[in-house]
Amino acid sequence: MKSGPTVDAATVLLQWSTGGLFFLWVTTRRREVGLGYGWLMRSTYIVIAVLGAIAGFGWSKQTLRDVFLVALVVATSAVLTASIVRRKGGVTYQSEENDRRSERVAQMTGIRKETKTVDLGLSEFNPQWDLLAPAIGFVGLCAAGFASNGNFVLETVRLIVGAAFLGVVTDAMLLGHWYLVQPGLRRDPLLEQVSWLGRIWPLEIAALLIPTGMISVLSGEIDDGYGGMLGWFWAACALTTLILTGVTRLALRERQYAAVMAATGLLYLAILTAFGTDIVGRLVLEK
């Protein structure tokens, strides 16, 4: 029996928003990136999840999954609101770095500027709240996997690993752009995202190769409907994603600031190949 979850817009958008929101926490837990980055990411994934809920309730109805999509939207909106309310609390290491840089400029020029905007009487936003929405999304993905045909355990694993795969590559690309807004940010948060992409890649490939998997497509046991072309397209996407991940890490070793922008451009391409790896693979296995 062929395995593979139903590939529909609602499930893919749930995967994308769940994985993206989890890896948002991976970054925000460092307390280095400005609050605006969190606002941007939460707003983006709210839109994605809303579109997923519309697709779910409107077309590919899975009641439990769709309920969790709505719950994810509500939870992310609440966390976004809390972050905005506590914006005057600042971000610990970002504020310390700004103060350090201001002091260094003052010592060099003798000009001092009052740059502190942190309200010491207000506690900063706790990034642990960013785990709430992905936890809800995780349950929704489990519901989607167990509601599908075939090997529901394997299908659930593919959904969860795919969510992490799509989420981390998207967050890495968007974080690369954030360096234009916060140029003094260390490269460690971006390197961490790229490292996670490299770690998740073999899990994604393994999940899609487990029988009945993409090996059956490449060998011709499963007809992809295009004379095997989709199977090789999947393999090309998978290999290219790995190569782009490695080249991105090499780019980030360069000291010039332009290296971050080069890495961001490479991650743009990695998003395309990562989506090709996950979605094309599952579409073929559904045939």
C-alpha cells in the first residue's frame, strides 16, 4: 500500500506556519534580535495560517486539523500582542550591545547621546511564549497525519519533519534580510538556522525514502505519470538543497558584510528546492 499524507493547501500551510514559528523561537530565545523581527515573523505566519484555515474549511475539510489551524492563529496573535505591549521592556542582549556601541562612540568622539529607550520598570517579552503556537500546530499535524490513508505513523513523521524543513529554510532567508535592519547583529543566529537546515535535511530525505518511498519512484515501481521525470526532479531538488546549504555556510565565513546578503540570496534558492523536495516527493507518493 502506498503511503503519504494527503497533499492539500491547508496541510502544507499548517506545516509551513508550524515549522516557521518554532524556528522563530530558536532565534528569539537568544534575546539578540530586535522585537521587530518577531513582529514580522508572527504576522507573516498568521497570514499563512489564516489562508490554511480558509483552504481547510472551504475545500479539503479535516475538522480537527482545521480547528488547530484556527487555534494557531489565535495563539500567534495573542503572543504578537503581548510582544507589542511589552516592547518598552526591550531585548536583553540587543540593548546591552546598543549601549556598548554608544559608549564606544562617545569615547572616540566625546559626543554622548541618550539612546536608552528601555523601561526598567517593565519586564521584557518572554520568548518562551513563542513555543505555544508551534505546539498547537504540532498537534494539528498529528491530527492530519492520523486522518490520512496508508501508514499513518509514517505520514505523521513526514508531516512533522517536513514542517521543520520548510520552516527553518524560510526563517533563515528572512533572518538574513533582517541584517539590513539590524546591521550590528552577530552572525550566530543566522549560522544556527543554517546549521539546523543541514541537520534536518537527512531526516527529510530519510522520511521520504522509507518504503513505500521515493526509491520506488526512482526504480520505476511507482509510476509518477511523467516517465520517471518527477522522481529525478525530486532527487535534483534534494541534492541542490544540500549543496546550497553548504555553500551558504561557506559564504558566512567571509568577514565582509556582503557575505550575509550573498547567503540570503542562496537561501532564496534553497526555499524553492526545499519546497520541491518536500511537496513534489509527497505528491508523487500519493499517486
